Amino acid sequence: MDSTQRFSARVEAYVKYRPGYPAAMLDFLIQELAMGPDAVVADIGAGTGILTAQLAPRVSRVWALEPNAEMRAAAEALLAGASNIRWQAGSAEATGLADASLDLVTVAQAFHWFDRAAFKAECRRVLKPGGRVALIWNDRLTDTPFLKAYEAGLRAYSGDYEEVNHRNLGEADFDAFFEGEYRLECFDNCQMFDLDGVLGRLNSSSYAPAIGTPAYEALTALIRHEFARHAIEGQIAFNYRTLVYSGRV
């Protein structure tokens, strides 16, 4: 499937159940990557605007680029009150933005979908001299018995989980993308879910089996069983390590 269309059927779950980004990460962007109140930022692959919404109050303008029409429409509706966000249908490889117009490019949960060489060339074109790129992921941990079982279930019942996982990226990929040294910063993040929330979080993922398929029934049966075993007062923690790879291109 075209990567820009993978989330079309999952927009509602994405809006409701995907995690935001920790305040400490936003502080890092401000303090270390010069994302001040006068900054112009492009959030590439903005999706339903989860990161865009957190950037907007901190900067002068956010250009939010999202090629998926359904995700972009949801984001525009949710963030209609933010006067400094401009939405575009552009792609990572062809943003449509002006040369040397940006102080910072952010990419949340999306870099692994891009043509990385073409995206690098586009970043070079649209960034001001000295501008930087921040590649961001909420990396779900497997540090509890429930999260270990959840991960095992995805590996067993999701047809392309291994293929599309952002963890397939390695040092060589970041070395090739960034020019000179880049840095990695990590921040703690967490969501608390009841059972409906856990199932909603599953359905927000492009690699989750389609509802009603045998794989989906088997995976959700596993999740229900493990939730019953491990929930505390009807809640399960989804723990993340928020990763930020940043540097110049």
C-alpha cells in the first residue's frame, strides 16, 4: 500500500489514542535547536496534528504538511483555532515551501516512510543556513509483562509489523541523512489505558490486522487475556521512550 494512504481508515483511532510528546522534549527543541518564539517550523508528515498542536503555541508559524487527505482534514478541524498553523498537502520530498524559509524541520513518527535522499535534498533547500532537522519517535517499550505480551502478539498476528517498524532504521541511516555529528536525546513518556483504550491504541497502528479478520480476533483475544492478568485498577500503562535525532543536513 502507498505509505501516504496506510492510515486513511485509522484516523479516528489515531486522534483518540496516539500519545503526545513530553514537555521536556519541547523544552529541548527550544533550548538546543533554537525553536524560539520567532521561529518558523515545518512539521512534515504532520498526520492528525499531535505534534503540530504542541509546536504552535511556542513558535511564530508552523507549516504542517500531510499528504493523506483524511488525516489532514481531521487535523485542520481539531486545530482550527490556531491562527499560526498553515496546512499543506505537500510531501516530505516536495513540500512546496519557499527556499531558505525555515528555522527547523520536525518529523514525528514518519521519517521511516520517506524517500530519505529526496527528503534530505528538500530539507537543504527549505532550511535557513544553520537550520536543523529533528526526527522524533515515541518508541513503545516492552518493560512490563503486558507490553512484552502485546509486542509478541503484534509479531505473531500482524502481517507487516517487522517490515514497517521504525526500529529497522539504524546508525548507518542516520549517518547518511545528517551531515557531520547528530545527537540523540531520550525522554520518558507514558499513556494510561482501560481495555477500550488498549484496543483503540492497537487500531491506530497501520500494521494492526483489519477488524473482523481471524488475525484480529486472535490478537485481541490475547490482549484481553493479558489485560485481565496485568491491569491494576482497570488500567494498563503504555510506556514509551521519546527519541529525538537532531542535526544539520
